[in-house]
Amino acid sequence: MEQEILINKKNYNILVIGAGHVGLVTAACFAELGHNVICVDNDRQKIKHLNKLKLPFYEPQLDRLVIKNFKKRLFFSSSLEKNIKEAEIIFIAVGTPPLPDGSADLTSIENIATIIASNLNSYKLIVEKSTVPVHTGKKIKETITKYKKNDLAFDVASNPEFLREGKAIYDFFNPDRIVIGVETKCAEKILKNIYAPFKAPIVVTNINTAELIKHASNSFLATKISFINAISKICDLCGANVKKVADALGLDKRIGKSFLDAGVGYGGFCFPKDLEAFIYISKKLGYDFALLKEVKRINEEQKLYFVEKIKEKLWVLKNKKIAILGLSFKPQTDDMRFAPSIDIIGAFLSEGSIIKAYDPKAIGQAKKIFSKKDNIYFATNPYDAVKNCDCLCLLTEWEEFKNLDFKKIKKLMNTALIADGRNFLDKEKLQKIGFDYIGLGV
């Protein structure tokens, strides 16, 4: 009877567990669609700030949605047990951080499954939103079945997210596809009801397949990036232009243009973590995914290759002042998890360089990462960063960097050297001004 009622509903009582990048965006967007949403997190300080409309990270347009729906359809709480009982659908969006062996730490998901079991008071649809290894859904079902205290029915499903940081709100409302892994027609119908407003194709499959799709997608995109970065090295060796190579490759409809921008490598929480996890998952299943190991190696080498190109120009890096423009792993986010800037700055510091860094949003995160003992100064603006420097390194392609006054920058610097780690700036324009330009494959 409960399942039949839910199948015929349009708006649901949704509980989102986790107020991180995925959970908070998911909660705000579901509320915008008209659902009654409670977002729970065990970080009481984070919840306290959210109830004062202070967001824990920067994501364009997210603040607008949170403010618009707050205390109308969107609520924040640290009380998990109570809200489990009141929910019809539970989305699990907690972190699955990498362990030293590359596997995902599923402690939080196991704990949540146990708590759900203890508080199961009616039919619930429990949906994995976090990126998890294949067979996690099976383990969630087994855990709830083991610890629940009654004969009430429940379903487990997988609904992986494909949200890009910096464009997460747009991606939620304009998906390329919606993947749902289910075991029952009831779970399928409920999830289709939730996503009914969208015109995107819905891929319905079993839970194992849905879990695998997310790792396969991110690993393939990481492979494209490492491939074009390997091509950039060949271009440097033979005098070709990687931008033209990428343009021509991208015009082939079988390949496509996206993720063919050569640079210092991918970063962020998803690609490095998911690549490691997929290598581990494959090994556990009995397959050596050597291709992905090479993707990882190329990505790591690209950062050091960039530093070596600068060292060739400056000869000795000790006591040289290096300006870093861009710290976040990509524009439109303050996220520095696995950002290339961390390893690149680390390489300069190990050589005895002095770092002057600026980012429009990520300075706060950077100060948490680097020690006060490090020889690094955080600038208040790009011009402050480049003053008296021997090299300017662009590591994140924030649009505002393209529009800087480079004639002014040239006058402020000790040496007119720019190392463009994203092949983002106008090489010819900078050379006409008098800069020595370093790119990757251009």
C-alpha cells in the first residue's frame, strides 16, 4: 500500500544525507523542483552555518537556490534518526575518501545503512548518490536487512551524479543522461517521477551496472586528458601545435571536442579518486587495468614536466620569485582537492623558490593546505602577486586572468616570463608585448 502511494506521487519527502558538494547541490535542486527536502550532516558547525545561510564552499548559483528555498522546502539538520523516520526517499551523498591502497573508505555508508535499519518505520527508497564501488548497493541491502527490527519493505537503488564543480547547478537541471540502477519496478517508477521534469534520456539498469557507469565515465574522461597531454609533449619535441591537433581530433564526431585541452593535468576530488578506485576495483575483480595506471602516470609527470620547462628558462630556481595565478583545480570553484597547483608549488618550494600566489576564490583553502613555514605569500590581487617576480605561472583558467593588463604586469616583473599551464593566454599577443612564453605543446 505504501509503495502504491509513493508511485503515484509527484512531490516527495526527501532526505539527503551529506552536505558536501554533491549533497548540498542535490538538496537545493530537489527543493527547487518542489520536493520537501531535509539535508542532514554530522558536522554540526556546517549545519549551524547553513541555517545562517553561510555555505561551506563556493558554487555558482547555489547560494541563490538555497536562499530561495530555505525553510520553505529546504531544511538543514544534524538529527539523522528523526529525519529517516519522516523521509520517503533517502539519498546517500556522504564522502567516500580514498584509502592508501586506492580503495574507497565506505565507513560512513556502512554506518548510515545501520542507522537506517534501526529507524525503518515505513517503506523507504534508499538511493546511492555518492560515487561508490560496484557491489556497494548489495552491501547496503545486506546491512539493512541484517539490522532492521521489523518486516517492513525497502528498496536500494543507485543514481550516480554527473555534476561538474563550477557548473553543478546547470548540470543538475540540464543532464546529458540520468542513470538509475534498480531492483524493482516500484523503485524505478519513483525515481522516474522525481526526474519527470527533465527531457534527458533515462538509462535504467541494475545497481551493479549503474555503480560501474560512474567510475567508467570519469576514468574515460581522465584518459582523454592524459592522452592529449602526452600529445602535447610530442608537439614540443617536433614543433607541432597541440591546439590544432586537438581541434582536428575534436571535429571527429567519434571523438568529440571536450576534455582535449592540454595543460598541467587534471585534479579535483573526482578524477584522481575515481581512477584509483577503478584500478583497485578491477584488480579485486581479477583484471589488471594497466591503461588507467598509465593515465595516472602521465598526469603526475605532466606537472613536473611543466616545472622543468620553467627551470630550463630560469636555470636555477633557488631564491627565484614565482607568481602563481590560479590555485583551485578548475575555475568557478574554490576546491583545491588534488589540484595540480599543490604539487607544482611543492616542486618550486623544494627547489628553494619563493611563491607569491593568487586565486579569486581558493586563497582560504590554500592557507589550510600550506604551512605558515612554507616560503609562500598569498597576494590580494594578480598585480600584487606578480610584483618583482621572475616568472608568472597560470595554473587555473579563470576568465579574469585573460583580461589582465599584461603591459602593466611586464613592468612589475623582474623577468618577462610567462608559463601558461593551461594554454589559455594569447601567446602571440604576449610575445609582441615582450614576454617569453612557455606553453605545453604550443
